[in-house]
Amino acid sequence: MKKLKYIIVTIALLILVLSIVANIPENRKEFKTTHFNFHYSSGIDSLSVVGLSKALEVSYSRVSSNLRTTPAERIEVNIYAQRWRYFQATGHWGASGSIEGIAKLHFMENAWLDTEISKIAVHEFVHAVVLKLLIDREPKPLDSKRFDEKFLTFPVWLWEGLSVYEAEQFYEPKTLAYFDNGNFPQISELNNRSAGQKIYTCGYTLIEYIFETYGRDKLIELVASYGDLKKTLNLTEEQFSSNWYEFIKDKYELR
């Protein structure tokens, strides 16, 4: 009984300490560029933030031109040194980057360690631009509730594929085991987040296939139609998956 009481008291104290720590305001720095306002933990290297800002500014006009929509004039970028602070701000524990509407980005500093900082940053920025593209095509005034419900139907494969492509997060198909022996993922599989991370390694070539085969106009049309392959490209998901595989098999010399 004493042991159980000790455990309960210890847990209660731990919760109290964590609650106090969580409510301590973080010391943050600010940095502004032409289109971005950066807010970041004081412990983060300022030179890293400068590098991030340059990558985003270069991408601002390029992504705008490629997706044929104008991003928000000013975009807030929040960078966190601790995951619990990122979770506090976004409600996402597992992710390392996310957007909040068309003009607010969130990043974990640790997301930069194993890949290029610019690609992580541009990936999330593209999400914000695609969201802006979709909103711009809605009737005005915008019915936010109706749009939110509609947006939930936007396919994962296209959402992530666009960001992977524009951020140049390319993975050589020959290095991916799920292309061995003539096998390839179906769009239905890439559209399911619970099926793994395949969309992040296949996304580049998916968009590359659409762009090189049908052109940018069709790609934008596909986005505007919420990924309706039948309406836009006159293909079923199975046909699209097969054609995409034939494209990468020829271009990247898969055996």
C-alpha cells in the first residue's frame, strides 16, 4: 500500500513539474526577410536560420510560378528546439514539420539533421502554396466550413507528391526495394499514410511523370480537381499507376 501511494505521489509531482515547465515562456529570436518572418528558439544557430531564409526566398517566386498562384504576402515560420514545444504549438507529435493555414509554417530543428535544411523548409512551404491555390479557386466569399470538408478529400499522394517534387526530394528508383522484380506501389497504397512512407520516396517521380507526360497545365488542372484522375487524365488509378511505372522503368532503367 505504501509503495502504491509513493508511486501515485511521484507521478503527481512529475505531472506538476512538467506542467510548470510547459508554461514557462520560451526565449525566442526573430528574423525577417522580404516574405518571411522567422521566430525561433534562442538555442538554435542563427546561421542555420539565415540559410533557411535564403532557400525559402529563392523558392517563393519559383514555386509561385510553377503552381501558378501567389503565396501569402508574408509567411510566419516557427522553428522549435524541443519536440514538446512543437507539439504544444501544433498538436502533432510524430511530424517534424506542418502548416497552419496559408501563412504559417512550423518546423522542428531536429528535422534538419539528416537531410538538407532547404528541402525540409520548401516542402512545407509548398503545402501552404497548394492550399492557397485551392482556396483561390473557391467561390467568394469563402465558406470555410464547406471548404474544410472538401479539403479533407484531397489525396495524400498528390498533396505530398507536389511538395516532394518542388523540394527536389528525389530518391533513385533503383534503390527502392518495392520496385524489385517488376513490382510497384499502387496509387491507393501511396494514398494511405498508415501504409508507410512510400509516398515520400515515390512522390518526386509521380509528379515528374505527370509533368513530363501531360504538361504543367494538366498538373494544375489535376490539383484543382482534387486529384480526379478520370476527369483530368481519363485514367483509372490502376492505369495511372501502371503508366507511371512504365515511365520510371524507361527513364531510370529499372530491370
